Amino acid sequence: MRQVSSHFPRHTRPYLLTWSAFMLRRSLIAAAAAVPAALMHVSALAQSDFPSQTIKIVVPFAPGSGPDVFARLIGEKFSAAFKQPVVVENRVGASGMIGSEFVARAPADGHTLLVATPSNTIAAVAGRKLSFDPVKDFAPVGMAVALSPIFIAHPDAPWKNLKELIAAAKARPGQLTVASGGVGNSQHLAAELLMQSAGVEMLHVPFKSSSEIVTAVINKSVDVSFVDPSAIPMVKTGRVRALAIGPSVRSKVLPDVPTVAEAGLTGYDYTSWYGLAVPARTPPTVIASLNRELVKALADADVQTKLATASMEVRASSPDALATFMAQDVARWKQVVDTGRIKFE
């Protein structure tokens, strides 16, 4: 600075130093402002390269289950679209929470997805001590399919429809039995919602898994239960009787079976569903890419045929639509749990 300022009168040198400091400060500010922009540019480039490695779809239930069938169908389409291997990984246990926790802890880069189900929205109101939030720690990719749960009884049961069952339950409070795949699962809460809507009381009998329920009804170990559409062949062969289905609209596969609402419980709606989710904080551009390919896959005729064979109906949606639906699902189950004072294991 001395060489530069020596050409100026002595009384102007303080002003020159002040001007130099100002220019230096402005340069530093400009450089600092450029850093986030550069980082954003790098981030955008990284996101545009998605996917850059194997994609993993985590199914929190057993191989061969509905979520597993769905994941493998979608995985094939994702692999072809993204030009990357897609691995379906089953992480079973804790009513779907072991697999959910694994995905919640995974890097938020879109390479690890969860098949989200009602287990997530129910867990949000269960009061269990979890190390993660089963809803808030995920970013929805989109709704995928809906399933129509069936309320079944033994074909020799004295009640031939839901109205007759409700009348029998009112006449014998707490004596009829209703099964589920475990305390607090969707079948249990759906039955609880039915009892609350009808003003009846039945004895809940939890089993270790949903696969045991149909056998229990056939063996007359229990009176009734909600089951997933995998029981449709047994309905059609007469091994069990379908009293009603849970959704507010009739099933295309069982068009002659009335809905619970049609049977007299107006407003009742229990629909099972599967969607895809990724860890929270996954970049929106990555989520948009995943949603775009999910919607394309679900529009594929071959995929739709295979889903229909598994009694799944396509319900493709945007990420925001799934987020809204899950929020509504949480509110519904919370009311059921609070009203029934249900204590989860």
C-alpha cells in the first residue's frame, strides 16, 4: 500500500485505505455469494445424474406378500427406465417398522425406496417408542395401488350378511369373535371401526400373521375377519362367505358383494393401499423423476394386468396427493385408536 499511496497527498491516504477496504469487503461478499450458487450448480448436476447406482426397493413384509408382488413389478419397469439394476429387499418385522426404519436412515438421494402401506399411518398414532417418525421421516413419491379388504365368515355361519351379523353381535355383546393379524394392524383397526360404527362389541382375537386368519375362519376358530384380496379364490369356491368389502365402492372382482356402507354403516371406508416413499430431504427433482416413472409403469398394460390378477387397482398419484391422503389416514386411525382406547403391544 505504501508504494501506491505515495503518489497521493498525505491527507488523502486515509480515504484511499478506506476505499481499498470497501472494495476488498465487496469482493469477499461477492465471492461468498458465489459459493452457494456454485454448490447449487454442482447439486443440480448431481441430481441430473440420478440414478447413479443400484436402486433398492425395501418391502417391509415377507416375500410373496402383496407389497412384495407390487414392488417386483415396479422394480422391473424402473430398471428398464433408469438403466440401473433394481433390487427388491424384504426387511420383515415389527409390523413393517424394521423395513421402514431402514429406509428412513438411508441416504436421501432417491436410491433407497420404501413400499409404504397403512402400517406407516397406523404406527404414527400407535404410541410405540420408535427411533424415527413413520410418516414425517419420509417424502412421498406417489400412491400406487388400492386393495379391497373383504369381511368374511364361515359359509355355514347363521348370519348371511353384515346386517344379520350386527344383529347377532348386539344380541350377544362380546361373544362373537373377530380376528386380525395382530394388535393394532389395519385389520384390527378396520374391525374396531366397524364395531364403533355399528355400536357393537366383539372379542378381538389377534394372530401372529395375516396368513393365519383365513384358516381360522374356515376352521371356525373365529367368527369373522377382514382379509386381503388374496382370499378371493376361497370366496369364489365357497370356502368362506364374503359379508361385505371395506371400500366405499364395490370391487370389480367381487361385484355382487356389497360394501360395508351399503350394508347400513354409512360413511364407512376401509381401503388398503401401497405407495412409494423415500427418505425425507430427498431432492424434489429426484422425487419428480421417480414419480414420473412410477406413473408410467402403472400405465403399462402388462403391469395393470398383473396387478389386477393380484386384486390390486391402479391409483397413481402425485407426491402431494399421497401426502394429503396419508395425513387423512393418520387422522382417521387416531380417532379409532382414541375412541377404542386401544393399547398397542
